[in-house]
Amino acid sequence: MRLVLVLAALLPSLPVLAAVPVLRAPEEVRALLAEHLEIADVADQPAEVAFARRMQREVEKLLATEGYFSPRVSLRREGEELLLVVDPGERSLIASVRIDISGEIDPVRRQELVDGWKLKVGQPFRQADWDAAKESLLAGLLAVDHAGARLQQSSAEVDPETLRVELVVVADAGPRYRFGELQISGLQRYHPALVARFNRTVKAGDEYREDRLLALQAALQSTPYFSSVSVALQRSDDDGEAADEAGWVTAPVLVQLRERAPYEITLGAGYSTNTGARVEAAYRNSDFLGRAWLLQTGARIEQLRQSGFIDVFLPPDEQQRRDGVGTVVEHSDIENLELHRFAIGAMRVQKLGSVEQLLSLNWQSERQAPQGAPAVTNQALTLQGGWTWRHAADPLDPAEGLSLQFQIGGGSKHLLSDQSFVRTYLRYSQGVPLGARDALLFRAELGATLAESSKGIPQDFLFRTGGSNSVRGYPYLSLGVPEGSAIVGGRYLLVLSGEYTHWLTPTWGAAAFIDAGNAVDDLQAMSLAVGYGVGARWRSPAGPLGIDLAYGHRDSSLRLGFSLAIPF
């Protein structure tokens, strides 16, 4: 009670007027205070005393995190306004940094970590920066060799009079580690050899690297076999005593798994401006025939296309090659071209560094019935290769990244094909950021099927274009070679696209674009159809969603389209 009376005596005599205090503080701290201070209505003079005492305590605590250790806080009236005035004072700066790292650590590595300390002498002290610097130092130790590293001590000594902060960090690197054998737990349905098939990074005898453990964990998590995965080095406090003469400890790698249910049924429905409304169903069995083979089968019914498929994939081998076989049946009626297609084939997928390689052998029979022209049936046995290279920090973000895709394949009259041909295709996509809110996206497609003519070649090995993710402003696959009243595929393809996006918020943006392209059967007849327009962009959890209003210059038509696509 005496404390309240003393504080009240220190304040000027104020009229008893209820008011919500107005914060007055320099710009560099105003946002922080406004976000975290709870400023409520002050009803009378005793409430002002309590409010002033609480603000003094909370302001000091908040500003200390930003390096202001001697703020002045006052509560006063100006007319009918009650003001909360905050003077943060001078900001404290880092005066010295001492980092001690003990343990079996290479001297060069120790110096690299000390030199890489993020909170340098002369910088303002901020609690967030101080915490981040310590976390970065520890992460650097844990990343290479030293799986048992820990911070033993840290202190930030503040002298409010001289505005100096002295930092001290003491870390123990501990012994150096090598990977031991994998110790796998949680398997009931699958054999441990399945885990080894996905292990490309953690080998017994290799020096410990944290990123290799994370890579193995991500590789196993991305398979259809496991619902949860944990990969960690098994350490103990006595590891230092078990070190060899060179100071290395070999520790086993614990792989803890929880198997996913092998059977999964999915149902879906949606709409696309390319092929209309759709419903689909799929079934997956990740332990087909009890051999960890992956069976995938499903059917999709769209307004313009209907298809069903069955694929079986084997687990990867020692060279990370994954083999599969499959078959597909499809019917479509797009731009007055009705197609019935049956195909069966085998494929091999392999990741070579940042390049994904696909090799396949396929046979297909296709009956095409263009409206206003005779129906024909074409067959082809093809050998194909495809290579895709991607470089993108976030495959779901089109603002920055580069993708190149190249395909080549063909068939021969002498090997179950109606026509001899070689098909080549190149696709380029690149996002170029222009600051924090603006970006450019460029796309190009080139295709050529080398043959005497397009007769006898299935449509899969010819080219049509138009529609979302292609030449906007034109109907889906409406750019090609006229035959009767239908549009069929041509031997040559060229598509160019440029798009500018300005992000109004982190998730919503506006875009302007221009596309040009065509597919022809004679290069001399190549005349690009141009489409341009504007659109909205949304960074949805599933990927970038685009809604576009495009004008097709050739047809003088306006079309609304939308797409959900992964650009890289």
C-alpha cells in the first residue's frame, strides 16, 4: 500500500478521466511495442499508477531483446490525451566475442566455425540474433563429424553505462564419428534389404555427416512403404572412451520405421478448362505379390478424355534404377479427332545426380477417326529416352528455378511399326526473380518428328498445342494440322511464352503474359498463333494456381482458363 502511495505521489495530479493511453515512441521500436504491449483503458488515478508500473516492467523486458537496456518510460497527459511516452535510449553494441571450442576437432575446422560467427563486434545486440548465432555455431558442429557436440556455456555481459555487450560461448565438439551398420526396427511386412535399396548416402565406415542422415530419412519417407521414418546416430556419453587411436568413434545408425498400410483407395473429382469435368478412382498396393512391388491402377473419366491404367514398379536396385511395366487404355474426342489407344510397355527410371533419366520400350495401337476424313489405325513399337534436369529451391514456386527436359525416341517399319520415324522434344522453363515481389517466367517448347510424312504415326509422337500451360487464348489442342473438320498432330512444334507476375501479398499475385505457338506438318507453313492476357495467381498448398483471361489474336476470341501446375 505504501508503494502505491509513493508512486502516486511521483505522478502529477491528474484529473480523473478514463482514457486509453496513446503510445508515443521512436519509429525503430514503435512496431515492437505496439505488437506486444497490452494497452487497456485506464479508469482512474490508482489505475494509472498500476499501468505505469506494469509498462515500466514490460517495456524494459521488450527493449532489452533489441539491445536497449536503459529505456525511460513515462505516463502523462496532454489535454484530454493520456500518453505513454517511451525513450529507448542508446542501443548497446557488441564489444567483444570469445568462442572456445574444445574436443577432438580439426584446428582448421575450429577456425572456420569461429570465423563464421554471425554476431560480429560492432553490431547492435539483439536477443534474436544472439540466439541465432549460437544455434548456427552448434549446427555447424553437428553437421560434420561431431554428432555429440553441445553448448556448455554462453553469456552476454551488458554494461548499460558504456553500452557495451561482451559475448562468451563455450562449446564441446566431443569425439569425431563414423557411420556404423544400419540397425533397422519397425519392419514386419518388408525385408531389411528394402531399406538398403533406398540408401545412397549412409555407408558403414564413412565419416559422419548430418545431411546424409537427413537424405536417407527423406528417401525412405518418400516411398509408399513407410508412414514415418526416423534416422539417427546411436550415441552415448561414454563414446569418447571408445574412440580409436585417431580419435574416431564408430556408432551404429538407428533407422526406426512405421510401415504404411499397403492398400490405398483414392477417389477424386475436379474440373479443367482443357478437358472439362472429371471423376477418378485409383488403387495402390505397395506389397504386390508379397514382394514389395508397387501396383498402381486407376481410371479417370473426363468430358473429353477417358482412360484406365495398370502399372507395376519394382524397388530400386544397387544402381538406384527402378524398373516397371504398365498398360493403358484411352479414348478421347478433342477438336473433332476421336482416338482409341491401347499401349503396353516397360520402363526404367534412374536419378543421375540432378538429372532424372527415363528409358522405355512401348508398343501401342491407335485408331484415329477425324471428323470428315477416313478413320485409320496406326501401330508403333518405340524405344524412347528422356532426361529432365531441374534446379529450383522450391519446385512449387515458379519465381526462381530452371528446368530442361529432352526426349528422343522412334520406331521402324521393320520392327512392328507402320512408319519409320524419330521424335525429338525439348522443353525449357525458367523463373527469374525481380526483387521480392516481382518475377518473370519464360517457357519454350521445340519438337520435331523426322519422317517421310505423318501418315502411319500415332498421335503420341506428333504434336498439337493450345490451351492452359501452352498457348493461352485458344482451345485445348486446337493448334495443329487440319484434316477434314478435325485438328490432328503435325511433325513440328514451336511454343514460346513470357509472363510477368507482381505479388500483391505473399500468396496472391497478378500476372500479364503473352504466348505464341503452333504445330504444323511443314516448316514452311509455320505461322505462330499469338495469345495474351492477364491473370491472378495463388500460391496454394498444392502448387501455384493460375486463373487467366486470354485473348486469342488469330481467332479474335476471349477465353477464361485456369491451371494447377508445378513449373519445375
